[in-house]
Amino acid sequence: MRDHIIREHYELWDIVTDGPLATIKINVEGEEVPKTRANCTADDLRKWQKNAKAKKWLVCELGSDEYSRIQSCTTAKKIWDTLQVAHEGTPQLKRSRGTLLYSQYEKFTMKEGETIQ
């Protein structure tokens, strides 16, 4: 999927991995809040348009089971992160799988009378 999105539009892959750059403003209390559509600049709208296009590319590649996992995600990055955790597991789980496989490899030996064939 990565290669397909990159081939179609490289900037979309940045949106998938980094998320759309936040369109925020500072309110009167000095807090950062999301801009409303009325306050967005043309550049802000282009960022969200690219996010929508990236979401479309991701969603169009999914089956119905996968779609039910990501239907509540609002950005392409959230969709990608959700799919990564579903298929690869969390970083902690990947580390423990690697440790387990390494220990199995270390214990691997040939039995008496066994050949490579």
C-alpha cells in the first residue's frame, strides 16, 4: 500500500505517516485550539484536502472487516496507525516476538542422524 500511495502522490505518504499538519490558532486565553472552517486559510484547506485524499486511498484498499476497524478514524494517520497495530501489534509486542524468535533460533540444533536435506 505504501508504494502505491507514494507512486500516486508522494506528499500523501507524508500525510499518512505524519498526519495533516494541525490547523490551529491561539484563542484569547492563549490556548491552542483547532481552527474553524471559517478561519482556515487556503493553505490549511489544502492540508485537509490532502488528508481526505490519503484517507480515500487507504479506505479503498480495505475489505469490510478492516473498514469496521477504522471507520471512526478522522485522519489518514489514525487509519494507518490502527491498521499497523491490528496487523503488526504494538512496538512492545513486536519486540517480544523478536526476542522469542531469537531464542528459538539460538536453541535450534540438528538431531542425531539428521542432515541438511
